Amino acid sequence: HLQRGGKPTAFDRILALKLGAAAVDLVKEEKFNRMVVLRGTKIMDIPIEEAVKQIKYVDKELYELSKLFY
């Protein structure tokens, strides 16, 4: 939230709560090596391997723009 320069919104707080609860459920269900993600409007879990199988690049223009603020 410091990156945005403001307090978390209600959406941010609720999303964090839901993601955390889903992560706890994974542990309770002994589903290890998975991570919780938001796909569209659905919270789901995916294998860690899926999350790291390819390099994800940051848009260069967005990176340059962000340097104005940091």
C-alpha cells in the first residue's frame, strides 16, 4: 500500500482476508506445494510449478513510469 501511497481499500482488505483463508484451508487439507491465486473474480489454488514455469516480464513503459515515484 505504500507503493500506491495510501491506505488499503475495502476491496484490498477483503481480498487479503479471502486469500489468507484459502491458504489456511490448503494447509488444513494438506494440499502442499500449491498457492492461492485470484483468476478473474474467483479465488482458486494452483500448483507452485504453474506459477513459476515461465518468466514473467514487467512492461518497460510501466517500469519507467514507476521510477518517477520511487
